Amino acid sequence: MVIENLTEDSQKTAVSGLDLATWRGWAKTESIAANISPQEVDWFLQEVAELDRLSLKLESFRERSQIFLKFPLSHLNQLWQHRLKDRVPIQYLVGVTPWRNFSLKVARGVLIPRPETELIIDLAVQAVQKSSVPNLNLGHWVDLGTGSGAISFGLSMMFPEAKIHSVDYSKVALAIAKENAENLGLSSKIQFYEGSWWTPLEKLKGQISGLVSNPPYIPTGILSQLQPEVKYHEPYLALDGGKDGLEAIRYLVDRSPNYLQSGGIWLVEMMAGQGESVAKLLEDSSDYRSIKILSDLAGIQRFALAYRT
């Protein structure tokens, strides 16, 4: 099914504030009935009607004679039905998602970056600060499986003098990542590569200051149990971690020492419950030291950090 999103050019149309308030009330009621957060309706309207959070909260827009929409109300109905019945993620409907302090374009074929992943950038900064190796923040940093480019952009903003290298196997994801880089004014700071993991970066062996990655880590057997928004719409390439969920992580443990400089940082996101297994993979290798399993803001073990020996 092809879903139009709100990033496409369209003819703006005007409705009264009262009509929009009526539509908003209907959409929220339908959302609750479908077990979807009614807050998504306001996120949707912020994009399609360019209303701010306060005017939506106070419903001050109700008194306005005209509100310009990117689409007619009939098309808003159609899009919202896709959300309710087809469980299309709201991020795909509006075509953007917030991440850290910026917005990213997202579309079918690219994983939607999650809020919990945002912390990985702060952990990279802390890892540099605690490192005994000087100037890691000035060197080469790699984001393997970049998707929308979220991690690359976060690294570029925190390490403005670093050289960022972003790799993805998906042409669709790379095209969106490049567009996001251009929108954020970061195109000149990030180099994109199409390929599998470390393969396009042979020339950088032994030179990498840090690897930061959110690889696929969901065991194949439980993909069918995921929420419909995920299992029916997001790319399996970015989700399927193999039989035990550790296929990509195991590869990153094995191959990264060839690319990381001495003291270089290895920082990877993982699934809740995988911490012990990932720590053992790192410990069984003689190539890592100072191994730590770190939690996200909800206290869930989500990240593995180590330094190249």
C-alpha cells in the first residue's frame, strides 16, 4: 500500500477553526477506541495545520475563521484511517520525527529513530571524556547501519571537528539520510557509503576513533510478535538480528578491532536482556577493555560500551 505523507507538495486549503476542532474531537475519540494515544492527533495537526502545542491544548484555534491545512479535511480523514486501521506509524504519515534537538525526514524503508536511542550520543561524549587517548573527538567516527542518519547527525553536532562516516546497505535509507544531512546543513561534514557494515571502509583500518551503531538486534522468532506498526511497516533489514538477535552485534565485536585505533570506542545499542550475552562476547575477545553495560533513562540495559585494547 502506498501512503502519501505530509512532506509532499500540496495545495493548501482553508477550514474554520470550529470545523477543525470538530475533526480533532472525532479523531481523538477514534484513536482511543483503537488503543492509540490521542496525543498523536495533536502531533498530526502540528504538521498539517502548523498549529502550536499551546493553541491545541487551549483550543484557542476554535475561534479562528480560517486555518490553512496542507490537505483538505477529507484527505486528513483518509490519512487518519490509515493510522487507525492499517496501523501506519504516525511518523510515516507526517513524514518527520523529532530526535534530540532536530527533526528528521522518515518514510517507508527507513527505521524510525526512537527517543531511547538519543542517549547514545551523550554516552559517546562521556566515553571520549573518560578516555586516556587524547583528541578522540577530532578523529574518524563511524555510524554503521545509519538509517535516517540520526546517530551521525548527533555525533557531528557534538564532535564538530570529527570526520563522520555513515554506512547503510539500503539505498532508500541512504537517500533519506543524505536529504536529512542537507536539511540540517551537515552534508559537508558526513560521508555516506552504500554497503554492508565495515566493508566500504577498508581504507580506514586502524584509524577509527569511535564506532556508534544501532544494529538490528531482535531475534527472528519474535519479529511476528512486535506491534503492528513495526512488523507491518518498518524495514525488517533494520530489525532482524538473526536467530538469537546477536548476529550483527557478534559481527561488530569480531570485525571492529581491525578498524578501531588503540583506545578507540565501541558503543552499540542492544535489546533489553542481551547485556550479559553482549558483555561475554566482548570479554571473550582479547581486543576490548573497560567493558560496560549501560542503561537508558528508564533504567533498561540498552547499550554496550568498550575500548579497543
